[in-house]
Amino acid sequence: MRKRNDTVRYTAKQIKTKMARGEDRTNWDKVDAVTGARLEASIQADVDDVHSEPEWTRIIVGIPARKDHINIRVDHDVLQWFRSKGKGYQTLMNNVLRAFAQTRQQSDTRNSQ
């Protein structure tokens, strides 16, 4: 990843000095005009905010299993489907493989009895 040349860094003291001179870009009149009801409405409209209780039945308690690094060949269309799910697609692939392995382990246990 290339380093950006347009990044400017300030110390906390420099920021306070700029704010004292009125150089911050925050529109404080707009901030002060927001009412509680309007703020609550914008929170409710946020699609990324979870408004319900999490589903605790699917949690896994304990230390995560150790991960092994492997190289694996996967069909292009399968990989593209997982990648289309966004960030965390490798974890999703691991979860699918885990679910498959667990169902096979359960059926192997039943067959051996």
C-alpha cells in the first residue's frame, strides 16, 4: 500500500490553537440545531445499527481454535461467490467447512454405534 502524501499531522496543542482561531470546519450551529427527536430518528434510520437483541444461541464460548495456514485450490466461481460476500469471506469459508465437518462427524458417530 502506497503512503499518501497529502496526510497532515497535528499535535493536540496545534489542534487546540487552530480551534481557538476558528479554523475548525465543524458547523456548530448545525450541531446545536439538532433536537433529541431528530437525533433518535437518524439513529433508527441507520441500517448498520442493530436494534434487536443479538441471537445468543449461536455463540461459541472459549478460546478460538488454532488456525493453520494452507494453500488450497478452489473453483473460480466458488471463490468469487465467497468474495462477493465482502470482508471476512475467508472466515465465512471456514465456517461453512466447519459446519460440513460437524455434520459428517455426527453422522459418523451415529453410524459407528
